[in-house]
Amino acid sequence: MDSCTSYKANESDDWIVKLVAEGRYFGSKYGPVMRKWILLSGALTSVDQLFDVYLWNYRQLTHGILMFDSGIVDGTTDNGTGMADRITVNAYAMNYVSNGVNLVEFLEAFCNAAKKDGYAEAQVFIDDLRREYDGNFNYALAHTLRNHAQHGQLIVSLCPDDNDRQHAGFDLYQLRNPIFFTNSDSQPV
């Protein structure tokens, strides 16, 4: 993530310029603590930015597709690409699901690193995450859909009804039986 912060020496207070120029705290007994603080600050900035991207993708999904509770897609906003509804719906859905899972995986990796540094409390989040995956169908489905999306599958199927209205849904047969190609040949596996 973009967690880099920079300061211009000519716009900084003199004491900051002197501190950085001398580098004395990084070589002192405070160095390891300062380094941990910098890493923690960067991680918090990253998770904040990932969450903002998640919210942005959610808004794109909910504002880019007009869908009724029945699953009928009544219109899409394709941001000027001219793509078919099938592509637009999948693009919004895949971005949203992928970013949501990435956010959770970042938090899990952060907690695993914190646990290695001696913060046993981090295990609470990891345990909650596992409980959520095992007990919440929606979370498990989102994780599974993200995996399918990353391996080259469109995750949302659009099927016309008798009135040529498009119904969006997950074709479980297609998702369970994907067509994969290997690098060694062009035959489906």
C-alpha cells in the first residue's frame, strides 16, 4: 500500500532535521522500538487504505448495477467502456469480493506477525476469523468466489428469462466444474 510519508527538509522544524541528520535514535537503545512503531504506523495506514478501497468497490457495485431482489438486472453503469452487462456485473462483483478477501488476509497476516512478536492477543482475531469462515456461509462463499475469480472464471452468470430480462446468480455447477488449461498443452483439464 501507499504508506510512504516524506518530509522536505526546508519545510521541517529544525529539531526534526537535526534528529534525522544525526540518526542518533535509530542507533540507540530506542532504535528497535522506533522501527516497530514505524512498521505499525505503516500497517495501520495500509489497512485504512485497504478498507477505503473496499468501501469504494462496494459503492461501485451498489451504484453500478441496478438489481431487484428477484435477481433481475435492470441496468448497469459501465463507466463508458461499452461492455455487455455480463462483463460489467462480473467486473464489479469480482473487484468487490477480491478486495474484501484481500483486506481480511492483510489483517490476518498482520496478526500472525504480531503473534510472532509476542502479542498473544492477536490470536483472538485469528480465532474469530476461523470461526467466521466455518460458521458464516456468506464469508466462506466470498472467499471461494474470490479464488474462482483469481483463476480466470467469471463468478456471476446472467441468464435471460422468457421476457429477455437478465437474472443474475451463481451457477454452482459452473463454479464446481471449471475448465482449466495447463501450460503444457491447450487441452482442458
